[in-house]
Amino acid sequence: MRTMITGGLGFLGHALGSQLETEGHDVRLMDIRDGAPQGADYCRGSVLSLEDCLRACEGVEIVVHGAAVHQAHSVGYGPLAAADVNVRGTINLFDAAIKTGTRRFVFLSTSKVYGDPSELPSAEHDPLAPRDVYALSKLAGEHHLRVSQPDTDIEVVFMRPFSVYGPAQNLDTGYVGMVLKSLLGERPIELPGLPDYKRDFVHIDDVTRLCATIIRTESLPGLTIVNVGSGEMASLAQLVTSASRIVGSDLPIGYRTPPAGTLTRSHANMDYAAARFGFRPSFQLAEGLADTIEWFTSAHLPRQERSAQ
């Protein structure tokens, strides 16, 4: 089957494309950037253009929509532009999927739609209380798909990833990225938060594995919602300790007041993913960090390059 991935040159999109190609899928990538792998079925375009979306969706069975403005500084400095991409882009792409006869639409949402929940772990049908523009825009995208899907023949899936990390990630974003950039670059840093803030850190390979399982599942209901996490929580203090031990660094990492809307905790209930898709996460945090650090240090970020950053 042919699967089209928006944001196909990004961290998650590229990893998913590689996973699917390994499994023998026919993959098309869509992104606004240049730099597609040689020989790739690549559609350069923007989700803000219905024409581009129609071109990218033509002849595909599955659409995985990952294109979004999500980096905190990008959203913070341009909330209207971020909302435009994240909401109008989703509307455009779903419209294109309808017009081209797509069978399934997988929307990569976010665990941030749960906000700071009063009870943990968060299950798929728990109350939603987004606390920032990014989460609100993703929830708006979900809502559009939820109300539009019954008038179509398309199966819609909301995947809600928690704190994704792993090889090839952007070290400028997310707690894992910030910690690794500090330790690998041997530069002190202050994390935006407190040592007891907790996250469900999920390795990229587990995210792509579950997504690939959803893609190849033969039949699904009209609407499916599934969490994508590790099912475990770790504090920022535990993250720092574990990463420092693996790197072999005693570099001090401090903390500072976080921006408004920063969540204090997140934890995925993974019962539905296990029951419906037979999925259980493979990586615990220490193992996933070791894998990520090895990727950056041994093959992609030599020490002399780290020191120059």
C-alpha cells in the first residue's frame, strides 16, 4: 500500500518513512523543505495549499499527518502562524484526502491536549484541557476531524505521542534534547522547570512501530484514539542523572522558571494500545537514552564538533 507522510523530512516523519520502507511499504513524503533522500517519492509543498495537498494525496491509501509548527519558540513568537498551519493545514489535508479517495487518515496529535491532569495515567477518553497554543491547535485539528469524519468513508486515527526522543532528534527542543545538548557539548544549562516535573519519555522507535502497526491494520472503526507513550514517568532529576551517568559527565544542570503553560507532569495509559494493537513499548528510559547518546556520539557528533558548538 502507498502511505503519504506530511512533515516527511522531520524527526518523526523521516523515522516513520524509514520504518515503513523497511517493511516493504510504498512511501511518499511531503514537506516544505528541500533535502529529500535520493530516489524518494517526494512531494515538496505546504499543507496551507489545497493544490499541494491534492497532489500529495493522489493515489495513496493512507495519509499520516505530522506536519506542524510545534517548537515552543516558533509557537510563542508566531501563535497565529502556528495555528494557521496546525489547524487550516489539517482542514486542507483532510479535504484533499476525501477528494482523492484516501482510506485512512492518521493524525499525529499530542499528549499535551490532556493538560496537567488531576489523575494519572491519562487514558484516551479522559478530559482534555490544553494549556498552550500548540496543544489548543492540535485539539482544534482533532475536533475538525471528529465532526467531519462521519460524512466520509475515511477511517480517522488520532495518535497522541507523549515526550518523543531518540536518534536524529533536534537537540534544541524538548527536555531530552536540552539535556543531551548540554552534556554532549559540555556546556552548563538551566532547564525550564523543576527537578520533580515528570514526563512520559517515549523512544522514537516505539512511536514509529505503533504507527506502522496502525497503518497495516486491516480495518478500524470510523474514529480511533490511541496514546503513544512508554507507560512510565521519570522526573527531570532522574533524566539528568541517567543521561549524565551514560555520558560520564558531572556537568551541573540547573533549573529556571518555565514559561506559562509548561506542564508539570504527563503519563500515558497504554492499555488501549496493548488491547487493540498488541503494542507494548520496547524502551525504558535508560536504554533509550543510551541508544540516543550512542547515535550522536559515535556516528554523528564527534567530540571536536561538540566542543565547537
